[in-house]
Amino acid sequence: MTIELAQMSERPIPAAAAHAAIEVEHLVKLYKTTRAVDDVSFNIARGSVTGLLGGNGAGKTTTIAMIMGLVLPTSGRVSVLGCAMPGQSAQVLGRMNFESPYVDMPMRLTVRQNLTVFGKLYAVPDLRGRIQQLAEDLDLTEFLDRASGKLSAGQKTRVALAKALINQPELLLLDEPTASLDPDTADWIRQHLETYRKTHNATILLASHNMLEVERLCDRVIIMKTGRVEDDDSPANILIRYNRTTLEEVFLDVARGRERAS
């Protein structure tokens, strides 16, 4: 298996992938007899915002982990920003980042210390200036020197976003970025993500159960169920296809096995 994966990683990337931020081809991940991801394929254009939807166990997290090079696929190929994963991950990890409110930073370290550690991992130039800029942009200044474990949920989310943006990534992978936040704070986070995407022409892959968030941010939606892609289109076209007015209704249709309208 190791030799096979290494050989896959060394194959040249197709010319079409040069224009894609992420290319996934026939991706499969087996855990014993369970197919967590089952023949998944999609390309994600640079500068786009794509929602990856699905219930628990749909395969979203495993797919993202393989895109990041953290989990080896059983078969299939992944390329990120033109680099084959995981074989060429060293060439691309500095150009991407990940954010999830479910991943805590060391709680005894202050916000500034945590951002300094992550900034050094990414070899960020003028790190002190970058942290100061993020503190101003994300309203972190008043608690930069507070222990991360003593922050509120909203403050922790803003710090997690600052960590994800520390290296000004071309590709941002988000897992439920506004989970458990009040509507005002969640809206504030979404506004900042929209601004960052536009000003940096960044690509965002967003896994979320918040359908209003997906409708607002995403120009494309990939719906997964039991490890496979169930649908893949713009939010507007998906709503038409299922004859629904909201993505939440579509989500429930897919989860409960209802057939789409056409």
C-alpha cells in the first residue's frame, strides 16, 4: 500500500488541475469493512467558496483530512494548488490552513503566544506585525495577553480564525466555523471571511451544518451521503432540482432519502 501511494503521488498532475485549487479523483477510504469515502470526485476552482454538506458519517471530515494530507487514501488521488497529496505536501502546506472551533489551542498559553507559535511554524515574515494586524482586523487587542483557556466562545472563534489566517493562505479549509456562536458574532465572522476571500482571491472549502451560512457564503454546494457525492451544483440550481426554498429542506430530503423533484 505504501509503495502504491508513493507512486500515485509522483504521477504528473493533469494540465486541467493547474486551474483548480483542489482536485479529487475517485477518492476511497476504507476503515476495515467500512467505506468512509466511496469514489468521490470533484474539482474546486481557485477563488471560489464551496460548501461541503452532509450529516454525521457522510464522509466530510475524512475527505477534508485526505485533502490536507493527514489521512492516506485507500485509493484515488488528491492535488492541492497543483501539488499531489500527501507526497508533495511540503510544497503546499504553507499556502493553506485549517480552522475548526472543535480544535483547541494550548489553553495556558496567551493568545499572543499561541499565534506566535503557529506563525513560526509557517515561517511568517514580520510575525509581530502580522499578529498586530490580525488583532486589529479581528478585534483581539484587548485579550491578546490573556490565556486562551479563559476566553469566551466568540473570542476563541476569532482567535482560531486569526490562527487560520496567520500565513495569509491561498486555501482555507473550515469545519463549522461559527458553531455555537450567537447570531451577531457568527455574522461578524462570515463578513470577515467574505472580505478575506475577495481581497486575497482565496479559495474556501466550508463544511457546515448551518444552511443559512452556506447559502450566504457559497457559490457551490457538494452534498455527501454515506461516503458518496449525492449532488453538486450551485445553491440556486439545487433548490430548483429539489423544488425547495431553503438548503435546510434539501439537507433533510437527502438525509431522509426523499427523492428530488427532477
